[in-house]
Amino acid sequence: MPRLERFKEQDIPYDDLAKFGLTQEMIDDLPQSVMIRLLSSRETPLLPLKTKTVDGDDVISFARISLIRTSDGSVNAVFIPRWESNDLSEYTPEQQKMLKSGMVMVKDNNYIQFDDAIQQVISIPKDIIRQNLNILASEISLSRANYTKLMNGEVVQLGGKKETFSIGIDLNDNMGIRISKGSMMAWKEETEVEKLPHYNFGLYGCWLSDDLGNLSYVPEEEYTDEMGAEQLRAGRQRAAAAQMGSMAQHR
């Protein structure tokens, strides 16, 4: 099974991210599920970036972030910006429905997939995915039947009792092919990791998640009364859960 690049927190290019308004405190406060994605070569949900106009005014935009290791061994951040248009008029109503559901389609010898977070259709030539799949097939035991299923956009489950993993085409992945530990259902549910609660408290502040998956950051000194009350409530819940866990261990 191919191994994805795994980073450590000390690999994160904090100085580069700070140039776009993402301080180390903000990055360290990311929800655990988001940090896991960042350190495992996957994209974060949409994060706010701060840049300036020629007149020096601040501009806030949103982009996903992923980490890559360059040929010299250094780690850089890649930004995947959100477009403001989701024009799907060139597709039939049936195709639009399929794309909106997250399905991968083949059109004009390209795989296409709609990324709701960045509001655009991703397109990768089918031959590129075939090349990546051929490399993958040379490293794992992949039957002709499973190879065909993958090329048709299906998800296949491999392995046995000791280790099970599932593979499918996902154009959000660096290779265009995503590998997940577990069943096909786990593969399909993995994208739901970005559905975060509204409040995500950290050590220095809180990441707020809206209905569209955008994350915005509020430092602790700027908490509203509502956020302060929510933080206390969340703290009591964690304390109660820890107490219940301790009681269960001593039974």
C-alpha cells in the first residue's frame, strides 16, 4: 500500500503562512481533524487569508491549504483558492445533480468533479489518472476487474481480516486517487471530516465554522459574551465526560 507524505508540526512553514495572516497561534489552534488533514498531505477546509491592495487596504479571501515537500527537502504551503462562481450551465440537469452529489464523472476524456468548498469543477485528463493508477497497480495486488471498476469511478475495497483499505478516484487528492484505511463506506464518509461544529476552541482563540465550511478565527481577548458562555459550557461537558470515563475505568 503506497505511503502518503506525513509531516510533523515542526515542518509547518509558519513564517510563510504568517505572511497571509495565519499566525502560528491560529494554526496551532486548528481543530484536531483539520490538523490531521494538514499533516497528512490533504487539504484543510477553507481558511481566511489576508492580503493587501495596492493602496494598502486589507483584503480577506478564502482558500484551502495543503503541505508539499519540494526537491530540496523543504516544506511549502500550497493554496487552493475558492472561486466565486459555480456555473454548471454546460452540463445537463442530470449531470449537475451527479456533480452536486460529489460523484466523479467522465466527460470529453476527462474526469470531472465538483468541489463545493471552492465552488468550481475540477477536471483532470483520464490518461493522467490512468498513469497514476498503473503505478498504484504495480505496488498492490489489483485485479483487472477492480482496475476497471476504479477507471469507471467506482470505489473498491481490498485487503483481508488484518488490514482493509479502500481506493477510489478523488480529484481533490494529490494523485487524483484517494486511499483510505477501512471499508468503502469509510472511504465515502471520510470527506465528512470537514463538517465541524460552529465553535472550535483552542488554546489562544476559537475557530468558527459556518454553514458553507468557511473557518474564521477569533482570538480569546475578542470573545463575545455568547462565546465566553459557550466556552464554559464546552469545558463543563469535557470535565463531565472525563469524570464518566474515569468512573467507568474503576468499575
